[in-house]
Amino acid sequence: MSAETVQQIITQMGAALGANSGLGGTLKFDFGDAGSVLIDGKSTPNSVSDGAGKTADTTISLSLDTFEKMVKGELDGTSAFMQGKLRVAGDMSLAMKLGPILAKARG
């Protein structure tokens, strides 16, 4: 997995979210060495960008492989969390809003 993959995620998430994700906060996906993605649900319109060096209300740390399985619907966030494949730092209620957002990204 590469920075190119992270750029694809930024593009796809941006298209899926539209102007208002209903998130109401900032959420960062941290993929470790592969990079990160920041969803800004506070800005109007909402935006998705490279998360490098940026802080968020909630940071979700996971591998690109785990993220891909979640987007495809093969793994849900609760299971990933329980299995230790996903870590949440910050506002847990924001992380709970992730399901519908991933469903939108699925198309």
C-alpha cells in the first residue's frame, strides 16, 4: 500500500461525503507509515484531505487492509475494535458515526 492508495481514499471519501456528512467534527484515519486522511465535518462544505501533521477530534488508527475490509463491508468497526485491529483516540461518539459514512463510501 502506498501514498497513492491514501490519495485514492481521499478522492473517494470526498466524493461520497458531499457537502455535509453529518459528522459535526474532525476525524482522522491514521494508517501509520502509509499516511493519513482527515475528514473535516466542521467545514462548509465538508472536506477530506491528507491528514499529515493535522490533529482531529477523533483519531482512528488502523491498517489500510483493515480499512479496506471495513469499506467493503467485510468487517464492521465494532469487530475491528474488539479484535484490536482498530484504535480510537478522542471523541468516541464521533467514531460511532463512522458506519453510515463508510456505507456512503461503499456506494
